[in-house]
Amino acid sequence: MPFALYLDTSSTLQFLSDFAFPIQLTHVCDNIEDTLFLQKTLSSIGFGTWAWGNKFLWGYLPEKNDEVLEQTFNEAVNRGLNFIDTADSYGTGTLNGRSEELLGRFLRNLPPSKHKSLTVATKLAPYPWRIGREGFKAAFKNSRTRLQNKLDRVQLHWSTSRYAPWQEVQLMDGLSDLYASGLISQIGISNMGPKRLRWFHGRLHERGIALKSLQIQFSLLSPDPNKFLQIQNVCKELNIELLAYSPLALGVLVISPEEINISESTFLRSNLFRRLLPSSLELRKGLNKIARDHGASQAQVALNWCRAHDAIPIVGLRNPKQAKDAAKAAKWRLNKKETKILDVLSKECAVRMPNNPFQSD
């Protein structure tokens, strides 16, 4: 395993390699309050915290960003975005776990009514040393501590089926044990294809546990649209929420077609922009036109394209303006004609976002 894997997430590893170097819940509720909690409706757009603590890809600086991130968090929550996604591996190097720490700090300062309305999901990384049925035990406790005990959904961060298929089975069995003991109320998985998704759904079902969600890369520039259709069909059939990470292609889709000089970007994202911006010009022109027709932003259009394909986009937020924009996107939808136009423009883009190397079949 390359050391880069342990610096942040599998996505960071891919950027290092590609650009830096040429349902239903069956859980028994203990009281009425828990029952109401489990029945709450998630917002149609969630927000993610990958950038919170990530220096390599997002240029995070604690002294510069932390106060703004708390303002961003409060803006998002106050505007009704109630699903929050993080991970125990978010935060590079010595900042590992920083995303959860910040989120926990911000959650602690919320009034009780706001706090209860949120669903907080984290992803636990299946590092090679996390093995066996209790391989996630310590990681779960650490994440819950960083999140100030506000942890509703735990997700397997990526599939190990390509190099150690037995590992993810044992780890998921351990998450099922946590569910059975009442320590978590929802289980999800990430970066799995249709075959592995169906298999894990069946394994959880044998224990009377619902697989709540699958999280995959999905945007107008995501790789392998055909595989997405297969995944989408399985999620519909099995009543699994489909969550879309990187719905803005790390910012490529928000860049105006007239914009030439791109500033305030890290080395990795600059390389990504140089690779994707030329080939996505016509797509971004289409996004821009639809945005102007709706008096909206390109980001809103791109997020609503994900929604039009039955996915809940998990948009990364780094400032209050982005939080406001994401909340506005949840208040309108694309029509069928607009969706079709973007479908065609997307297919015409020959250069795509890189595949996640840990996405299973």
C-alpha cells in the first residue's frame, strides 16, 4: 500500500498519482424521542467536510479557516441543510481527524433543537491495521468522542474487495454489532459497485439491518456513467439512499466559461483544472445558460442535475456564501429538457474526473 493512502482519503491518493506526478430502519428505539429522530426527513442536499483540515488538496490553514468554517456550518444548518458527512481520515498529516474535531466543536455550540434535527454521518477508513470484527472498535470510539457523541450513521469509507475482500466483510460485521448494541442507528457504505452493494445489502438483511446509504463519486464529469446507471437501479430496487460526493467535480463545474485565470487553488487542484477545463467548456456554457435562466449559480444547476438523477449531492462547504448557495439549490429543480441537455453535454466530455482506485465492482 502506498503511504499516500494514509495521508487523507483514497481520493487524495488518486490526485497525487494523476496530477501531482505526470430504507427502512429496524433498529429498536428506546423511547419516543428516538423514534421521532429516526423518522426525520433529510434535506435533499447534504454538506461535506473533506476540506476541513486538508492542506494538500484544499489549502486548509487553522488560523485562517476555522472561524470561517464555523460561520459556514451555522449558515448551512440555519438554512435547513441537516445531513452532514465527514470521515475519520479527513485532515492531512498531523491534522488527521481535524474535520471531525471541528464538526464536534461546532455541534456542541448548537441549541438542543437544532442539534437534534441533524443527521451526522462519518466514514471509517479500512486501513490495513484495522482488521477483524473489532477492527473499527477503537476508531468508532475516537470518532464519537471527536464528534461530541453526535454520530448517527457510520459508513465503510471504501471497499477493500480489490486487495483484501475478507477485511471489509469482518469490518462490516463489526458495524452490525455496533448497531445491534444500540450504539449507532444507521449503517452506510461508500465506493462500492452494484455487485458488492447487493451482496452487503443481503448480509445486513440476514441480521434484520437496513443498509441505509451508498456514497459514490457522481457529477457531470464523474467517470463511468454506465456503472452509475447500474448502481442507481440497485439502490432503487433495494431502497438505499444514493449519496453523491464531489458533485461539483472539485470546483470545476462552478467556473464560468468566461473565466480564464483561476486563482486561490492548490497545486493539485490547479493541475486538475488544467486537465478538465478545456474539455468541459461546452458543458460549462450549458450550465451557465441554465443558471442565468433561473437566476441561479452554476453550482446550483450542477447540484440539481444530481438530484434529477435521484442522488442526494453532498457538497463541500468552505464559506457562508457557498452554504447559502447550496440551500438555494434545494428550493428548485431542473425540468426534463434541461436535464437532458446537460446529459448530452456531459457525455460529450472526453476528459473525466479520475476513478476512485478503491471503487469495487
